[in-house]
Amino acid sequence: MSSRPDGWDVSPHCLDCPLVQCKYDDPTGYTLWKTAALDAKVAQVYELSGSKVEAARANKVSTRTVYRSLNRTMNRAAKL
């Protein structure tokens, strides 16, 4: 996911987009998708490094965001 000025940070083309609806038509769905993507990246870095600080640096977020992200990941895993 890269931020581009034209707003296509999910996919370079509409037909290749993984979202069910366009992010402009369903902003809530886009936010949920973006949060889930961040959670997956944070969990992956944390699993490899074992460090919340390293997970924060790698994803350019605060350590508090890493704690929240890992908590959401653990809650999802517990529900399975």
C-alpha cells in the first residue's frame, strides 16, 4: 500500500482492487480493511523480531498502536 496523490492507495486499478466496494462508497469497510492489513504486518514483524519497538519502527506507528494491533490480533485468534 503506497499513498499516491490520486487516492488509489489500495490498488493501481479498480478491477484489481481487493475491496468489495470502493473506498469512497464504503469508507467504513475501507478503514476495517486498512486496520486488518496493518494488524497483519505488525503481527508478522513482532513474530519475527519479538520486539514491539521494532514492530512499531518497521510499520512507522507508535508502540501504543502496536499494543492495540496485537490485542486485536489475539482477540481474533481467540474467537476462532
